[in-house]
Amino acid sequence: MSRIVALAERLTVAKDLGPERDYTEKGRIRKVFSTMSEHKLGMLAVNLVTALFAAPLIVMFFVLMTMYEDLSIAEAGFNFSGFIGIGYGLTDDTVAGINMIYGIRQDFFLYFFTPSMMILSIGVAGAYHCIRNWLWGVEVKPKHWFRGVKLHWWKFLSAFTFMGLVGTNAAYSTIELMRLMSTVGSAHAGIWIWCITALLLAVLTILFVSMWLPLSVMFKVGYGDSIKNAVLCILITGIVNVVVAVVLIAPLFLSMVNIINYIIYVAMLFYGGSFYITCNLSFGMFAGDMTLNTLYEYEQKQSMQQKKSGKDKRRAKTDKNKDRVAADAAPAPTAAPEAEISVPNAPAEDNGRDRNKPVNRQNNGAKRKPKYRRK
């Protein structure tokens, strides 16, 4: 618990851009399917538009790469059966053909994967904005797709460019390992380290992007703060984020299986992309509500209490000053008249002065100097 509190204290807290709602809402999985069911046509439209931006990726790696491999093998005229007539064993042509096929695949990933991901990012930015509003219960119009592209294109472009570079590295190293294992039968330690490191980096990238993309469209914070918040939310959610990432990646691996792959392709064409984005956004909202929104509400309550206590202190100080001013403005009490002092039984040295006459205290009873007349 102390670890989670320490991580939460480093978050850049802000309220999300959505309407007021219950941040402790449960049933996030049910929310995904209810949103998909409520907005069938809208989800279909968003998915088809996104598929247009995914067309370069699909065409390059599912159509052109296979065609180019077949044409290259046919033009080279390799003899894969050798000289024994039944095709057993590896011949020079077999090794050359394997090297050619894997080389073509490496070239396609090296030259086309990252640019295709960059094009795809534009469509995904608009799709995230629309589906985010549906999950929040906000009305969505066609203009919101363009607004999403306008607001988020640069964030998604940076994320998908990074994913393209990491994916290219992982694919290139994996293909190189497969090529060496197919032709030589083994690979040296450097290839193994390269491949494992590249795949590990790809997994971490998927975990990061699956958290950062939803938070980036939900909260308006700085670019660096959004990256920091995504990393901290991953550490706070822990194993939950890993499970969600594995569930989302699983269909991609199933697409490599014959027959199942065609089902997955059709599903991805109509609703698959929208379903992926809805799941990702729902999990991101869960993480954001659990951390950022909850902390924001707590800080707002603390701020209101501080303001209230400050007002009370100022009010008490003002009342005290009013009392002081009122006390200063009150009339001073009137002093009692000074009593006359008589000197009874005056001694003979008073030179016959009237004993009942008041004494003048200013000259302390001294005799006045006689006035001299001018001669």
C-alpha cells in the first residue's frame, strides 16, 4: 500500500475532459459490450474509416509481400529437389531460397512497416476520440472524428512511429534468428540476445502504449506529464495491465492459424478495430478514474476546506478589528473636578495672609514679586 501511495504522489493530477460521473463505477467489461451494442452503426463506420488508413499495412504485408516472394522464387528458378528426385535434404538452391524469402520479409519490415504505422495513426486518432465520447455517454457526430484527428494526431503519430521502429527491430531480429536456425541449424549468442531484447522491448512498448493512448485523449496535461502518468499508472495497476494486454494481443497470434485467420480478418474489418479501441479505452478510463480523477477530487476537497478555514480566520480577525475600532471610538470617561485645598491654622510666617484662601499650586504658594512703579 505504501508503494502505491508513493507512486500516486508523483502523478500530475488533473480532471479528465469528460462529464461528471461516478468514478467508482463497476462493470467495465459490461460497459464495453453495452456501448458496442448501443452504437452498432457508429462503431461500424468508425471501423471502416480506420480500415482505410490501415490499408497500406494490410496490402504491404498480407498481399504484396507474399506475391513478391512467389515471383522472386519463380524468377530465380531454384531446384529444391536436388539430384535425388524425392526432395529430401537441403540443397544449395534450398538454402538460397530460404535466404531469399527471409531477406524479402526483412526488407518489407525495414522499409514499409514504420511508414504504414504512421499512416494508420491518423485514422486511429479520430476513432479514439469518437469511441471515448460514446463511453462517456456524449453524442458523437461525423465532425467529431475530424476534431479527434485535429486534437490528437501528433500524439498518435509519435506513438505509432515509436511502435513501428520497435516492431521493425523485433520482426527483423526474429526473422534473422529463424533464417539461421533454418539454414545453419543454430545461432550465436549475439542473435539470441538481440532477439530476446527486441521482443522484450516490444512487449513493454505495448504495455506503455495501451495505457498512454487512453490517458492522452482523456486528460489535458503536458506531453511529458502524460508519459509520466502512463508509466506510474502501469506500475500502480500492475498485473491487471499485463492481463489486459495479453487478452488484446491473443487474437493477433490466432490470426497465424489457418481457417481461424480468415474469421479474424473479417471480424477486424467490420468491428474488430472498434472493439479493440473500446476495450483499451475502457481499461484506460478505469485506471484514470482510480488514480487521477480520485486524487483530483481529494485535492479539490482539501483546497475547499483550506479556503473555508482561511475565510473563518479572516472573519475572526475582521471581527476583532471591528471590536478594537469600536473601543477606540467610545468617549473617554469624564475626570472628577479637582478639589480645593485649604490650609487651616497657617503659621504666623504667612504674614497675615487669609488662611481660608486657596493656595495657587503653580507657584507653590510663593509670594508674588512686587511690581515696581516707574518713577
